[in-house]
Amino acid sequence: MKRKTPIIILSITLALVCMATIACAKQPKYIFFFLGDGMANSQIQSTEAYLTTINGGSAMNAEDLLKTENRLNMSKMPVQGMQTTFDSYALMTDSASSATAFACGIKTMSGTIDMDSTKTYGYKSVAQLAHEKGMKVGIISSVSLDHATPAAYYASVPSRDYMNNIATQMAESGYEFFGGGGLVSPTGPKKDGDSSNDVWSLLLANGYTGLNNRESILALKNSPVSKVLCVNPWLQDASAMPYAIDRPATNLSLAEMTEVAIANLSGIEDGNGFFLMVEGGKIDWACHANDAMATIGDMLDFDAAVGAALNFYEKNYRETLIIVTGDHETGGMSVGHATTGYKAYYEELLNQKNSFTYFAQNQWAEHKEANKDGYEWTKTDNLASNADMIALMNDVFGLDWSKLNAFQKEKLEDAYDSSMSGANDNNEDENKFLYGSYEPIIVTITHILNERTSIGWTSYSHTGVPVPVYAQGCEAVRFAGFYDNTDIAKRIAKIMGISQSLPIVK
């Protein structure tokens, strides 16, 4: 009997995987591709540990962590794989080259979108191929719609910074739905070499309807429009949606925008189905800044968007494929820290009210303006003696000065001096290591708060670890195993019935 056990387990596992593809149509009619920018295993596990905590459980109790309500939609999907993320010349890819791999099935160099490493040839994305087949196409991102990841599904440019050129190609794509953030350079060049078109006029001339308030965007659920651009009313930074933790009631969440896109595309599709790409772009931005709570907030919003697709799948399971992955890991996020050993204290995050960006633009900006005159950084207790700043840290981040150890207080004092005056006791190399390019006091606050939680960071950039892939639905089993990021586009193309091998030159 003992010898048969592995065979039984293998049979059960294969049966569970095959359930994802039972009763499929010949080809999926509806394809969803969800990309969590900067998302890998650490971001997923930390978010589930946070969910466990807010749901009344313990992040140190396996029984609690395994409860269904404490798991993300994506990690409960039946087919799971892993993909490598390096590009042509870098173990740590950027979002332009990784998006090119996902969209076109080709490696390229960082900063390049849908072109080869020599920047000579442009390639068709799976979204373009879907559109050529008669499928409707939707593109959603929580960052600007001319950013690297969404751009890879409709544009080919030698530099991701040619954002006017990218937006021009967006206006010329003919795709049926764009939603989320805005445009960075809609009326002029982002940098030398970029185009200088009026993209708003081009969108209008090409038949697009522009919407930028919650009510009119939500109305698309019942009154779909054939070609529409939906931009959230409040854009926080670089024409991006605000972090979920900062979102006002007047904005749509990423999940709500996904629900609108599904309803709109379903309402206008003519029997050929649709392809929808959804990016959780600010997961990456939060990880760059080492802000765990901002990361987790956007992870939850991204996963709720996956949930919207799963709701659609329940009614269309014979014809739907859902794929979820990340383009790379950002920040070197770790589940654990040197100061906490084998313990986890996710309750430390529960009192953070705003992201690092919101704090910088609002409470910190006001505090610095009020306290900058006559500041003398050589004093050893500038922060400790400032009751207003002590209160701010507690009110916005839940960081109680009285509970910090001497080393943590010393780090905060140095960071406060640097933020207020540009000088402290550290040398230049120390400050670069401690703060990167971020506001010293803010990144130090999030570092200490995260460390107390048992979350660590090794970088302010991307890392090169492989990233998980989740899939459910028709042909989902193709995404099991370990493979390269370029294989995702190639498999999607095959599933769609594209006879040519990727990459396909434009």
C-alpha cells in the first residue's frame, strides 16, 4: 500500500489540474491576462498574512493562514507555474522588456517596448493579434496608460520614455476599452526624439469617448460604448491612480474598473469574444519605495480585480481563460527580518492610514514648511524634541516613538536631519544605502514599521527572482510548470489559434 501512495497522490493532483480545462470550447473566447507589476511570492505571502490578521487570525498560525477567506483569489487558482524574468542583457529586467516578453514572446533590452534589442524591428502583441482575429480588446492599468506595461500591448518604441509616441499609437490602436490612469505627455514630447502630437484630438478623431468621473464610467455597465477611454478623476502622481490606501470615494478601484471593462466589452462583442489585460502597476511603485502597507493595499485591489474575472468565469467557464502573474519582483521584499527571527507581527501595519506618497505630498510637506527655518542638524534630538513630528508618525503610520529601541530612534533622527536640512552624521554612501532616492525620513519610517512587522527589503529596484503564474479555465493547464516569460505570449497565441510562431514582425 505504501508504494501505491505516490501514484494515488499524483492521480489526484492531475485530476485537480484537469478540472481547470474540463468542458472547454475549442479555443477560449474570453482571455484575461492580469499582471501584478513588481509582484512575486513575497508580496503574495505578505498580503495573505495581512488578510489573516485583519480577519482575526494570527500570521503565525498555519490553521489561520490556510483558511479560504485568508487566501488570495490568485493563489487558489487550480493551475500554478513559475516563470523566469530576465531580459536580453539583465538578470533584473525592467517593465518595458518584461512586458515585451509577455506581449510579443521576445527578449529585448531594458527600456525597449515591442522591438528587438537592436531597436530595428517592431513586433505584434498578443492583444494586436487578438484584435486582428475580431476579438475586442481592453487595456487597464493603475498607472498611466502610456506606461511601459500597458504600452507593450499596442505600441512599439525604442524608448519607454517616448510617451507621446506611445499614446499616439494608443489612439490609433482601435482597441475598444482603455481605463485606469491618464497620460503623461498627451500634448508634447516627453523627451528628445519623442513625437509632439495632440493625443486628445487624435482620440476624438478616431472615435473615442473620454470619461473621467465615477458616475459616467460606471454607467458603461448598462450602456456600453464601442471605443472608450476611462480616466479616474483624481490622479495622484505621474498621471497614475492613487494607491488603494489613499483612494477617495470619487475614484474607481482597479477592481471596479475591471468590472466596467468586462461589462462594456461583453456588451459590444459580436461573437468573437475579448482579450483584457489588467495591470496592478502601483504594486511596483510601492515596493520601489519599500512601503509594505501601500504594497498590500494595491495587492488586495489587484486581487479583487482577479475576482471580477472569476465572477465572469463562473457564468462562462467553458469559454474563459484567466492568467495571473507578475513581471518581476521589486524591492527584494522578504517574509521575515533579522530583528524578528521566526515571529511575525502584522498587527503593526493595521494603523497605517496613507501611503508614503500621500504623506509626502500632504502631512510631511506641511510639517517641513512649518519647521524649516533655523533648523540645526547638529543637534542630537531634533526629532525627539519635536512633538508634532512624533505625533505625525503615530497618527499616520502607527509608529509609537516610546516603543522604539535606541537604534531605531537613532536612524530616525539621522533621517529627519537629512530630510529637513540635507545633512546628517552619515557619509554619502551610507545615505544612499539607507534612503535610495526617497525622502529619508519617510522611507526610514516605513523601514522600521515593516521591520517590526517582520518584513525586510534588500533593494529600491527590481530583483531577478522567478515569479509565480496562476491560471484557471479553458487551456489553463498549458501554464503549469517552469518556463521563460516569453513562453507566456507564445502559449496565449497558440491558444488563440495563431498559426504563425511568435515573435511576429509588424
